[in-house]
Amino acid sequence: KSVHLLSGYRGSNLSAAVLRQVERGAKVGIIAECCDSRGMAGALRRVRCMWDVTRDWSRVDFVLAMGSLGESWWRGCGLPNDRVFPFGYTCEMPSIPLAETFGGKAEFRLMYLGAIIERKGLDVLLAALALCKQHSWKAEFVGSGPLESKAREMAFKLGILERIRFLPPQQIGRAH
């Protein structure tokens, strides 16, 4: 048997090829984070998700939910506990051995890949990085969004902009 993993729910398409595999016994899983549940728009997203789960999810076997918020979101949309699993999203292992990085022999490197939007909490990350000015580190933010200029401005005001590179969205494997 095979397992097909789709990234996100709304962006995923149970294409004819995947559906043929399902008919042959393949499992289908979706890797997904939570939706923004704030305000009236968030309440409407929850209702829409609940509707989608009851209507469309007979072919989806499980969700790999990103973080505890993702788990809560998908369970709250009606997926049974035994179909929702915690999932940590990573792309690649660092090229510097972790022992060297944390032992002070190498500069710590951090990479953020994602949308530069409010619910991602980049303001919290920038504030935390500013508290680590005495340590050797650099960061790359790969992505775009409506708060990109605000994030740059915040990094400047915190005195850490020279340690951060902002890069446009890229395909995985090309962000180095």
C-alpha cells in the first residue's frame, strides 16, 4: 500500500491520479496548520472547515497537524482524535553539526520559511532575537506578505537588521 501526502487542505486537489490510488487501497494524508480563528472571519472559517470535513473528508485518512493549534483546529472541525496527529515541519538538517553550533564554535543560523503575516508571530521572534545580541547569530526570512516592511522596520529599531536577510519566496531546496 502507498500513502499520498498533500500539503494543505484548500490548496490540495484529490486529483484523478490520487483517487485511482485510493481506489486501490492507498491512504491519503494532509499536512496542515490551523486557520486564523480570530474574529468573525475566523468563525466563518471554522464553520466552512466543519462543512468541508463532513462533506469531503471520507477519502482523507489522516491529518498531520502543525503544532498544538493545528491539532486543536482540526479536532474542532470534527475530525476524530484518531485521525489527527502532531507534526513538526522541517525542510533540511543544518550543514553545521548542532554540537558545534551550540558549543559556541560556529555562528547560530536561523531560517524562517513562510508568509510574513500577523498570525505567524514574527514580531515575537524578532524581539527574542534582539535579546540575543551578545551571541553570534544570523537569520534568513524567506517569504513575503503584508507585514514584510513592518518586520524590516522592527528589526532596524531593535538594532538587528544587519543580521537578518529577507529573501523572496523560493522553492524548497533553493533557499540557501
